[in-house]
Amino acid sequence: MSTWEFLGYGLLSVFLAALVSYPFSMNYAHRAASFVSRKLSHEAIIGTFVGLVLVIGYWEGQYLGLLVIVTIGLIGGLLYRTIGFNTGVQFMGYYAAILTVPAIIKLLTG
């Protein structure tokens, strides 16, 4: 498949997915959200998210990935608890680290 064919089929699939999912999301989103907020506990939602993060971390980096996730989580929590370092600012720093850390290393090593 050429690049243009791949792009065309990809855009076609996005359009079809939007065409199918938009009516469902507009008609049932409020009902689904109220079901989740009434019937599921806050802890269950957080537990599901933590499980997803751990599975993805293990998939990407095995035990080293899990160690990095736990370390970053503990350091971030410590920063928030001790000096009130906003978690939104921490997230932006972690998100930008993929670009800034290699650039800083390149500057320091010449």
C-alpha cells in the first residue's frame, strides 16, 4: 500500500468512526456519565487507571518501567505534599522532558 492509499484509507476510517460514534456519544453520554458517577466508586475508577498505567509501564519497560513509574509517582507526590508543587506543572515538565532532556545532554556533552 502506498503512502497516499494509507492516508486515504486512514481518513476514510476516521470519518466512518466519527459518523458511527457521534450519534451514540450525543445521545448516551449523559446517561453513561451519570451511571458511572452513581454506581461506580471513586476508588474503582482510580484503581482502573492505576492498573492501566502499570500494565502499559510493564509492557513498555518490564520491571525497569515499573520502577520508573513508581519513582516518578513518589517524587511527584513528595513535591506536591512538601512544597505544594502543582501536579499540572509537574505533568507539563514530564511531557516536555522528552524534548528537553536530550537537548540538554547534547549541550553538555558537546
